[in-house]
Amino acid sequence: MSLTYAMETLDAAQFGVQLMSEIENLMTSVERVLTYTKLTPEEGYLTADYHPTSSWPEKCDLKIENLSLSYVEGGTRVLKDITIEIKDKEKIGVVGRTGSGKSSMVAALFRMPEPDGKVTLNGVSLKSLDLRSARQTFSVITQDPVLFAGTLRSNLDPFNKHSDHELWTALEEAQMKQWACHLPGQLQHKLIESGSNISVGERQLLCLARVLLEKRKIVILDEANANVDFKTDRLIQEVIRTKFKNITIISIAHRVDTIIDYDRVLVLDEGRVVEFDRPSILMNRKGSYLAQLVKSFSDNVS
């Protein structure tokens, strides 16, 4: 009898320890939320000297002057006095070795954090826009696909701005319509957190369909093909070449061969511009950084 009571007490103690552990984990989430409420808000959400129309920008002449960026105030500059001009509908590849500042350039364009220097679009400084309008100027596909728990429809159109017909058209253009047609529920198919119940390639193509829906005039690809297989990479490149003909593209390249036929290539090294010209010109230039990168890439592939 005593042994039976002792065993029951042990089970209750184990259950109590388990509950306490779960409560502690849940309270960690509460602690994080409270920490976020104390963060200093970004400046520029409510202030704006220029209020763009819904159709702005009609074209995309992007001018970057003396752009510098430090992630910490007074810290090391990861971008140093970048000055370039990108014409409307140009396809620009951005390459460089690890740590050269490629992704930092994307962060600077999105003002995360606020960079030094000047970025103007059709003569309008992005700093004269509120942050939301400035960031909505660009569409971006990152290296890690961003999906949320919810339906396929809510992931493609989170603000419910588009019709089902438009969603199916975007899926078809991203070569995902047949895949979506075979899903249980189709547009109402449930995705779990981060889209973990579908493959990485499928997630990236869904992000591409979402960009096609947004119809922005500037699309930034931040190593969008770095984590996908060769077949998915070919699909992404095909969509870019056929559906984004009239779009300005800035592509941060992981695989140098994917941007070798772009209009111009920007080569960064230690946060500075070292080359910016047509790929054919750079490849034939003696001592070219791009030629060295292509050779290094070819050696690694072989």
C-alpha cells in the first residue's frame, strides 16, 4: 500500500514539473513581447515631404549617391560611398565575395537601418517618403522564403486586394498553377508556420508568384536561388526573363552564371564599387574582378 501511494505521488510530482516547465517556456514568449514594446520605434513612419500617387513610380530611374551604411551608430561602415545609376527596366546583377556588402546594399535601399547618402527614384529622394511608402517601392525575394501559417490564398494576398482569377494567373506565371490545382482545398489549402509542409523550392516559387501579384516596378532578388535545386533555379530564371521584361531588377547573385547575361554587373569588394559595366566588357578587361569570380565559380563547380 505504501509503495502504491509513493508511486502515485511520484507521478503527480513529475506532472507538476512538466507543467512548470511549460509555463516557464510560455512566459519566455511573454517576456519577449514585452521587450519588443520597449524598443525605440523607427523614425519616418509618420513624416513625409512627398506623398506619391498609387501609380508612382511610372518608371524607375534609380540614382544612388555616396551611399554608406553602418549597422551600429559609430560602428564600422559596411558600405562605403557607393555611387551608381540604374536606368529604367535595366537588369543589374550584384556580385562579390562573402562580406563584400551585397545584402547590406539591399538593407540600405529598404532603410534598415537608415543609411547615409542619397537614393533618388525619378528625382524623388526616398528619404522624403514615409518608411512604408519607401519600402513599398520595391518587391523583394530573399534567400529564405517568407511564408506564414494560414491558407495559400492569404500567403499570396495577405491584404485581400486581388481576385481569385488574379491569384491563379500569378500562380500560372510562376509555373505553380498545376501544383496548386492538386492541393486539397486549392487556394484554401492550409500552410503551417514558415510553409514547412511544402518544399523549399515550392516556397520560393510561391514568393515569386506573390511578387508577380504586387506588380512593383523594381524587384530585388537577394540570392533567391541560393537554397534551391537546379531545376527550381531554372524555373526562377525563366520567369524573370519572360515575366519581368519591363521591370527593373537588382539581383544579388549567389551563382555568377545566373546574371552573366544581365545588362550590367555591379562588383562589390569590402563595401566599395570596384566594377560596374556590361558583363562582356568586364570579362574581357585585364585583371577584372568579375572574370576572377567567374573562374572561381567554374573551378568550384567542376
